Amino acid sequence: MASKIDWTDEVWNPVTGCTPISTGCARCYAKGYAARLHGAGISKYANGFNVTCHPGLLNMPSKWKVPKRVFVNSMSDLFHAQVPDQYILDVFAAIGRYPHLTFQVLTKRAQRLISINNKLTWHPNIWMGVTVEEDAYADRVELLKQTGAQVKFVSVEPLIAPVPSLDVRGLDWVIVGGEKAVGARPMLAEWVMPIKEAARVSGIPFFFKQWGSKNTPFHSNMFDGDVWHQFPG
């Protein structure tokens, strides 16, 4: 289905459901959305937000005939412990069948990612990313760098604290965004600017998604247009 996420075109959810793993999960948009879909009687969400694999959706990308960016599992985490290794391999195999599409895979479970890395076929149309919401999770990027992914990115969203340990060198893309939810935690400008500058110095495309919380004023003159909304490749 078409996506409202600024950095992608479509979403594909061969897995739905998840469980909290870190502070960024506190106001998970997917959990609330799944609850609404469950309440509406949508069969795909019969299990609510429990982790559920949907093998019947593995061929869903066949309907997209022209190049698109496809976000894999906007409603889950492909590397959740409850997703079998073989099913992850099946998803990657499906990705390989559609070389005209770009598949954006994002995880908070970098330890699982690195544990299965050698089993995966890293097709060139896979962009592999990790989420880092505060400095305690900056090591996810270092694990990502050890994978065979040909395009690697970090999503610093929701950015809820400074990330001084974040090292973007060796990445292909940096996304930054504030939290958008009821009771959203604010994102401060002084947390954003060092990330943007690190990306600039390393020549890495930087995508600023949104400030998010209404508690944070929008600084309309903060960013240089030459690095805003660029994509790798």
C-alpha cells in the first residue's frame, strides 16, 4: 500500500506485530494502528500486535511494475526473535525476485541481524538500516557496518536524547526525526545539528523528517538545502 512515510513510496508487511525492545518503543505508532485494525475486523490483524508471519504476502511486490522504494515491515521488525530464520531468508529471497524495486529494511534488533548475516543473500536492492533513538543504542550502527548489506543507513527517529557516540562514517544515508505521538517527547536542535554536521563532513545524504513534538519549535532556517531530502544512489 502507498506510504505516508516521507522517505519511502510503499509499505510491505510480510510480518506484523512486535514487542518493545528499547526506549524508542514507548509510543509505538504501529501498536496503536494494529489495535484499530484488529478492532475493525481486518483479518491480517486477527492476532492484534502479536508477532505474525504472513507467507501469503511474499509475492505482494509483484504488483509494483515500476521502480519504487518499499519499506519492509512498517508494522513489525523482521529480525524479531519470534520470526524464524527461514522466514527471514524467504523474505530476502522474495526481495531478490524484484530487482527493479528498492527494499528498505529497518531494525532495532542489530544483534539478531548480525547473528544471521552470513545466511542472508545481500541483494543490491536492499537498503539495510538500524534505528538509534539515544546514545545507549549507538552500537547498533557498528553491528550494521559488519553486515554484507551494500547500502547501509541509520534512522535516528525518534531522537529522544543526544547521540554523541553515533559514528555515521561508512554509512550511505542518515535519517533524523522527532517523535509524533500523543505525549511525544521533544527533540532539541542541539541534538540534531551534530548528526547533520557529521553527515556533511562524511559526504553522506541527510534526510530530516520532522521535528515531531509540538513542544519543539520548528527552526525553518536551520538546514542547508543542499543536504535536505537526498537519497543514496
